[in-house]
Amino acid sequence: MKSLYLSIAFIFVSILSFSQDNKNLDFWDNVRFGGGLGLNFGNGFFSGTLAPQAVYDFNPYFSAGLGLTGSYSSQRDVFNSTILGGSIIALTNPFPELQLSVELEQVNVNTSFDSQFSGQSRDNFWTSALFLGVGYRAGNVIFGVRYDVLYDEDESIYADPWLPFVRFWF
């Protein structure tokens, strides 16, 4: 009888230990990585952006996570600009093809100008954007548009409050 109790206790402890290991694996099984990449070339102009993100899928309908943003732009003999920052993003999929998003972005902008184009040779400031987005989801790719509700024509780093986006998730 004593060995039966020991066997049951051993099985119970083994099951509890096994389930705790699965919780760690389940966390990483619910994490998706992705983001965006942008390149733009012109006559003496270059712009490159890298924006990786990681989100945790709480369930099939809701995900939330963090992102980083890095961008470099330059116009020959006019300016050089570096933008670095981060974001917090929440995604919801009311049905599989539709994705709604809210993203708060905070970035530092560091720009140096050629003195013949501006009385100011350097500019360094922080700025925020709060995007509300809607996108069409096809597998791991989402095409959509987002709107910056904090947009200020004089202060924003974006030319327009409406911005198209393409997100990739793996």
C-alpha cells in the first residue's frame, strides 16, 4: 500500500513538473516577430528605416507588444537626420481578414542642416505619434492605413496624418 501511495505521488509530481515546463514553451509559442522595412532613393536623397516588432498573442483575437524604430535620411548638401525610438502596439482581429491597431510611438529626431539652407545647424527633439490603424490580413502580411491622432502640421515628423503600412509577422 505504501508503494502505491509513493507511485501516485511520483506520478502527480511528474505531471505538475511537466505542466510547468509547458507554460514556458507556451509563452514563446505565442510570441510573433515582425515589423517593417523601408528604403527610398532619389537624386542625392536616401532614406532607410528598420522597425522590428514583437507581439504576444493573448488569444486569436488580441495581441500586444513592443517595437523599435530606426531611420536615417539624407539629402546631399542639405541635411542628415537620424530617428530612433520605440513603440507600444495593440492589435485586434475581430475576424481573420481584418486587423485593427493602436500604436503609441515615441522617437528622438536628431537632424543636422547645411548652414546655407537654415540658420540653425542642428536640431534635436522628441516627438510622439498615436496611430489608429485598419488593415487587411492575408496570412502573415497585413496591408493597411493608419491615422496619427496627435498629428500637428508644424510639429510632426510625418508629412501627412494618414500613413499606409505593410506589416510582416513570423
